[in-house]
Amino acid sequence: MTSTGLVSARRGRRFEVRDDGGAVRLCQLRRRLGPIVVGDRVTVRPLGAGDGVIEAVNERGSVLARPGPAGAPRLIAANVDLILVVTALRPAASRRIVDRHLVGSEHLDISAALVLNKVDLRGVGLDGPDLAPYRRVGYRVFETSALTGAGLEALDTALSGRVSALVGPSGAGKSSLVRGLVPGADLAVGALSRRGEQGRHTTTVSTLHAMPGGGFIIDSPGMADFGEWTLPAERVADGFPEIRSYSGRCRFRDCLHLHEPDCAVAAAPEIDSERLASYRRMVEDLRR
């Protein structure tokens, strides 16, 4: 008799699979099924106490991937329905990375929200990035502290019943957030390196955790890109809701909103200048 479950982690050549009752089996593969990633829903045939064989992989609703060797996609997670872009007061947040993640989410048609972590550091004079432009565009912003627990209750409520993935640079506190949301989660948490206060890579593989109130959360390695590196330059504007809303208003139908005359986007006062600069850098990078 077979059962279904979610892949929660990879352990060498085997996979942890969590069934719908919460039991976890360590499963192997008996035949070629292609790449299997955290979040995949699979069919398992039990072999004995705690062991099994993955017989099939269900069709995926979504896939997160990042550039691998020679530009080939390296799969990170599957069946995600909410992407949480995590930034922090320290190390200093890069709005360019935030924008790239949001464009990736829009391109994949996956809902996204922002998490500003380590807000407890405001007491030592750090104000963090200006996230008001994201709120104006319609993105929900959660302010949290994994250290004090501030904001975790609201975040937990928003994640209930969903499969959420944390993305963002190393050092932003993604693993610490998971530990705050999932008591007992066995995760390594690293200190910031003294050199430039950059984050250390404490998460090397994606891991799925069941949340106490329902739903799952996926902790992923720090990464700068997912999804958007495959976009043609002409499609980047689709990932910026405020720019997308001006589609067709420019003088030229193929306007890329760079330096073209009579560009409605460049003239729009409500479009944040830093977001527009991020868009232009992304387009220029893809055109190289």
C-alpha cells in the first residue's frame, strides 16, 4: 500500500518525506524520477519502520530555482504559494536584492511579502531601509525580531495553511525566524562575520518544517537570484506592478523605460526613484 507526503529534506541520497499524518520516512529512489526537491508531493511505498521508496512525483504547482553551473537552473523548492523576502537592519539591506526577489515572485505568479527582521536593533541607532514604497505598491511588510519575538505572532497567522519559502541574503536571520515560528526546529544559526558584517551561510540546503498552526515553511540557502535571470529584458517591467500599470502609455510601444523620449514611466511622480533604478539595472544586466 502506498501513501503520499511532502519531501521535507534531503539526506545524502535519501529524502525525508512527511506524510499527511505527520509521520516521517527516510526514503530512497528505485528508478529515475528526475530531480526531487523540498516541497515536492510524492507517492511512497513503505519498506518497514521509518523507511520507504519514492515511487512517483506529483505535478508541481510552482518551482523555485536559481542559476546553476553554466546557467542551468538548480531547483530549490516546489509547490510554494507564498515567498517571504527577508531583509534586516543588519547587515545593511540591499533594496536591489529585494527587488530582484520580488520580480522573481511576480514572474512565477507566486504571492510575495517582505519581512524586516532584527527590528530590536533600532535601539542602537539603526533605522533600516525605507519600505514605504513597497507598501504603496501593495506588498505586505512584516517587522520582526527573532531575538525578542516581536512580530512573530502576526507572521505566524499570515503563514497558516500555506507553503511559504523564506528567501534573502545570508545573515538576514531566516533560520532564526524559523526557530521562532517552529519551536524545536533543529537549525544552525551563525553569527555575522566581523569583516563587513556579512552573513555566514548557515543553511546549505532547503528544509521544510511543519508549523504548529498548520502549513509549512521552507528555509532556503541565501541566494541573490531565483527565476528572474531567465527573463527577457522586455518582460522585466511585468515584475514591477507600478511600472506594469503604465504599459501602453509611452510614446513607443517597445519602450524599455531607460532613456527613450516621452516615456510615461520616467515621468510618473508616484514611481519610487530607487525602484525605477533597480528596474533599469536589471534590464541593462539582462541585455549584456
